[in-house]
Amino acid sequence: MSAQTVDVELGARSYPVWIGHNLLPSYAPLLEALSPYSQRFLIADEAVVETYAKPLQAALQTAGILTHLITVPSGESSKSFAQLERLCDEILAHQPDRKSVLIALGGGVIGDLVGLVASLLLRGVAFVQIPTTLLAMVDSSVGGKTAINSRAGKNLVGAFYQPKAVLADLTSLQTLPPREWNAGYAEVVKYGVIRDAAFYGWLEENRDALHKNDPAILTHAVQHCVAMKAAIVKADETEQDVRALLNFGHTLGHAIEAETGYSRVLHGEAVAVGMVLALKLSAHLGHCSAALAEQLTVHLRAMGLPATLHDIQKDWSIDALIKHCYGDKKAEHGRLTFVLARSIGDAFVEKNTPESAVRSVLEIELG
Ligand SMILES: NC(=O)c1ccc[n+]([C@@H]2O[C@H](COP(=O)([O-])OP(=O)(O)OC[C@H]3O[C@@H](n4cnc5c(N)ncnc54)[C@H](O)[C@@H]3O)[C@@H](O)[C@H]2O)c1
Ligand SMILES: [Zn+2]
């Protein structure tokens, strides 16, 4: 029950990320962190209620820490105004004060939703993240981005709001469906491609052991990603600059999600294809060799991920994909923003990507 700790250093809003195996349900620093609050609301994805939420609630109760358990339906559709309103109403019915804490137990959907509720409730109450998916552990639970979706698009209603602590119990990944695990892995690879060639090389060497949830390898991978994310968030909390690199693969990734209705294709799967396309675009614009996209394609496919648009479906509208790229939050003044790469480990933000280049790459991709 020992954990590695990565500190997210944000002055008065700093917090620890605890990473290890068998930490749930009764990791002592978590119990300590939760004990000072007046009321505690454990908000869990329905898929993890029996496996993790109820044992955690029981362990907390044994330690004299009482919680209200609230369940949220699984899936992206819970990042909605309807769930936001419902959670606020259910919590407010218990007459919480500003010393209350929300505990988000689940994947990125629960973390994003509960974080936003915490930021709004009584103008801000504390919240703790307990991510149970690989994606949430390496990405969404750290850094304070919270959001729900609206009719106009994904993550368009949100706030920057940091948690008080994050607990990543890697043992909980053992129940994660393989497809979800693979999708989370896309975000792991992303860290290597954008900033860390050595980590990318390490992933290529260790990917099979990682895929089998080898404890030491998995711990290293998650710890490394969280440390990288913590450093990026420390340098640029509100995404004015270097944090934008984390959007690598996401401009076309989000377009793919939008075109496929946000349900059939998982976020990480869309990002996997988006990353390969971003490397193809980088090569097309003369920033790197075509071999980079090929190398990443081999790696992603070996991990059970799609790497081309045709791996997802046969028919695509290039116009529609490009239109979604313009709709991206990162598009400024009607220009296309892409994260491109010069080599593995050396990505940069291109705020003025020519539409004609994106179109050419998509035509070759679908030709
Ligand atoms: N805030 C950020 O910085 C950030 C970053 C990346 C992604 N996101 C958001 O995260 C969301 C995706 O997160 P996700 O991939 O974790 O999806 P998710 O929360 O939908 O979880 C994936 C699926 O796994 C199930 N599940 C979760 N944990 C489980 C476990 N341990 N065992 C069995 N089943 C389990 C869930 O019920 C769900 O069906 C998207 O909405 C995306 O926009 C946010
Ligand atoms: Zn992502």
C-alpha cells in the first residue's frame, strides 16, 4: 500500500497525486485528507459502484468518515447540463456548507463533471479525484480542466478548477475493458511524441509488459506521464502556451469524434488517428520525415488502436472534418491551429496551418 507521489506545484493550490497499487479502499493519506471536511459526497460512475465506491464508503465509515454516495450513469452523455443540475440539486438537498468536499470516482467523464460541479457549488467547494481509467490517471484527473458538453460541441462549458488531491490506484485498471485501456494508452504515447523521445523509446520497448498491466512498468508509465503533465501545468496552468502541446492529435481527433457522434469512437481512438494525421501533416509541411507517421502507426496498431481514418470507418467527408477543425476551441481568428512535430519528442504549436495542406493530407489519407 505504498504510493509514489507527484506534486502538482501551483502555489497555494498545490496538491499531491498518489500513484500505486492496492491503495483503495483505505489509503491512509486519503483518509487523512478527507477527514477535516464537514460533509463528503462520493460521486461515482455506476460501473464502479459495487467494485470501488461501496468498499471505499465502508472503509471511510470504519474510519469515522461518513459520505453520501451518488451514482452517475456511465458514458459521455453524462457530461451534460442535466447531470450538472441533478448533482447540484442532490447535493444541495443535504445543505452543504463551504467546508464540504466532493470525491469524483470514475473516468474522465466523472472527473470533468464533478470538477465543474465543485467549482460552481456555493461558488466553489473542494474536490478530490480518484480516477479509475488509464486516460483519467495520466491525463484528465490532473491539471484542473473541468467541463460538460453542450449542443455546440464538446467541453465548451467548463472551468479551470484544481482538485485538492488525486489518488490513482493502478489495481483498479484490472477491471477496465481492454478497449478503454487501449484508448487511454493513446494519451500515454502522446507525452512521448510531444516532449520526450526517451520515454517514447521506453514505451516501444515495454509496450507488451505495459499492455499486460505489469505492475512496475505500469507504475513507471503513469508516474512519468503525471510528472510530465504536472510540469506542463505548472508552467502554463491556463493554456496560454506550452500546455497547448497536450492537444497534439486533438484537432482532427475532436473532428473525428464530432463526425462519429461522440459515442461509437472512443476519445483515445480518435486521438490515436489524429496524432498520426498530425505527423502526416508535419511531414507534408516539411517539418519531419514521413517515417515518423509510419513508426507511430506500427506502435498504435500493436496496442490495439486505430491509426488511419479507414481503420475507423470507410466514408468520411473532408469538408465536414475541416469544418470541425475550425470549430475547435484552439482555432483563433478563423485560422487552423495544429500541434505539429519536427521529430519524436519535439512538437510545436502552429497557429496558422494552411487549410490546403490539411485538405491534401486528408485527400491522400482517403484516396
Ligand atoms: N479534463 C481534462 O483535462 C481531460 C483530458 C482528457 C480527456 N478528458 C475527458 O475525459 C473523458 C474520457 O474519459 P475516460 O476515457 O476515462 O472515459 P469514461 O469516464 O467514460 O470511462 C470509460 C468507461 O469505462 C468505465 N469504467 C471506468 N472505470 C472503470 C473501471 N475501473 N473498471 C471498469 N469500467 C470502468 C466507465 O463506466 C466508462 O464506460 C472525455 O469526456 C474527455 O473529454 C478530459
Ligand atoms: Zn485527450
